Amino acid sequence: KTPRGTTKAAARAAGADAIAITHPDRVVFPDDGITKQDVVAYYRAVMPWMLPDIADRPTSTIRCPGGIGAPCFFQKHVMAGLDHVGTAKLKEETGAAAVYLYPRDEAGLIELVQFGAVEFHPWGSHVDAPDIADRVVFDLDPGEDVAWPRVVAAARKVRSLLDELGLVSFVRTTGGKGLHVVVPLNPGADWDTVKTFARGFAEAMAGLHPLEFVATAGKRFRRGKIYVDYLRNGRGATAVASYSLRSRPGAPVAVPLRWEELGRIGSGDAFDLRSVPRRLARLKKDPWEGIDKVRQDLAAVNAKLGA
Ligand code: ATP
Ligand code: MN
Ligand code: MN
């Protein structure tokens, strides 16, 4: 298997063996008997599939040094002791500068796991061009009383309007309650263009299907509907990485799917640390194959949307 860009051999050559794992038997997911060693083995197993989507993107991690039963925290800035992770001084949207971390290779990702990282959340841009977004993420957040088949139908409606606008999209489970629909951009677009598009698109969805979608943040607007969270798109905003574990009981995973298989998936947390490596062993090709070859541009699209 040679998923996008990397081969298993190439990922290995980056040398995760160089990372000493301390406390391998420490329990990370207490309800599931999953240890730090299991988490390391999981990330090594998915590495060739995961790395192309996260490498060289500024990345926040959720670290759970005492396992998910103890406090976890979102960490976006670099910390002392990391030798295999890239660092980049970047301005935040507020104007303040901070040193961000970014995984470059297998060793860097595993080193972050050694430091307690369970979840990975990359930006929608790369470190060498942080102002240029190369993907838009529509984060579909169902209200509490929305059954899963409606979430699936909603994602398909999102795909279909994107398609009408000439945009190819890809879908993944989040390991949580919803789905992400990802639109690759090439050439990329500046964040203002992306935000205008994302907001215009979310409002168009809510306008076309007012009983299904809402484009306004705030839990009370979400009742019985699906919030199209377009705010995941901005400099410094993140979305969970494909193949990232989630720090919740059951060790669920965010999993890229082919659109054709979406109907066979029962929930946003249908996949977990144990089932994902089995799925990958069976797959003939990357579910998101071709995402890095799609050429599509937002310039003309905003005009069509009237945004
Ligand atoms: P679900 O399907 O359950 O909604 P999700 O990963 O989409 O799972 P959201 O709460 O919708 O969860 O958040 C979407 C994305 O926004 C996350 O994947 C994460 O990258 C980012 N995010 C969420 N909460 C925060 C936070 N407190 N600080 C920074 N980024 C966040
Ligand atoms: Mn979400
Ligand atoms: Mn959200």
C-alpha cells in the first residue's frame, strides 16, 4: 500500500525508533485498558496514511499526561524538550506572535505522543505559507436531538451544493458526533477569501434547507438542526486531523471515508483505535486518493455564491 505521498518505508526512515517512550504501560484510556504503548503503536500503524494531511501544518495537540481520566489540555505552542518537531514563529489573528509546533515526520509525531499528545489539530495552511489556506473545512455539528441519518443526508447536501459550485469535497467522521466536509484548494486562497466563502456557503445551506441547517453559532439555534460551523476556517483555527484519536472513552478516531461508504457508517464515533488499523489493512486505496491533485480555486466561486 502506498497512500498519498509516503510509503511505509519512507515514513519509517524518518526514525520513530529514535524516540524513547517512557512509561509505556501507563494507562491512557482507563475504560478500555489502552496504554501509552498502545497509543504509540496505533500512531505508528496509521502513520503513512496520517502524515500527508498533517505534515508541515502548525498543529495544536490535546495532551493528556495522566491519561484521559485526568485533566487534558489544548496546547498550540511549542514546549521544551522536543527535538524532532518543527517550530515556527507565527502571528496569530490577534496580532500576537507565538512559536508554533508542526510535525514533519514520523519521529516528530511519535515524540509528541511521548509528551502525552492524544489528539492532533492542524491548521488549514502550511508553515511556509500560513496566510494561504489550502483547504476549507465545514464542520457539521448536529443538535442533540438529530439522528445520525440526518447528519449523513446533510453532508450529502453539502457535497451536492459544493459540486454545483464546481468544488470537489471529501468527508470524514470526527470521532465525535458529526462529520467534516473538506474542500481542498489549489491554488490556495487568503483567509479573507476563505472566510467569505465559508460563511456565504453556510448561509446558503441554511437558506436552502432551513429545517435542516443553521449557520448561527450558539447551542440554542441548533435544536433539531445541524450547525454548519464555518468558523473552523481562519488563521490559527484548527480541525481535528484525519486518523487522530479523540480523548474520549472508547478511543474513537477521526476517519476519512469515500462518499460511497458514508451510508454504511453508523455514527461519528464508529471507528476506534482497534478498528482503524484493521480497516486500513483491508483498504485497496486511500479513501481521499487524489485530494492533493484536485485543482480548484475560490476566486470565481464567491461571485457565484453572491458572497
Ligand atoms: P464533533 O463531531 O463531536 O463536533 P469536532 O472535532 O468537530 O467533533 P467541534 O467542537 O465541532 O468538534 O470542533 C471542531 C474543531 O474545532 C475541532 O476538531 C478542533 O480542531 C477545533 N476546536 C474545538 N474546540 C476548540 C478549542 N476549545 N480551542 C481550539 N480549537 C478548538
Ligand atoms: Mn464538529
Ligand atoms: Mn464545531
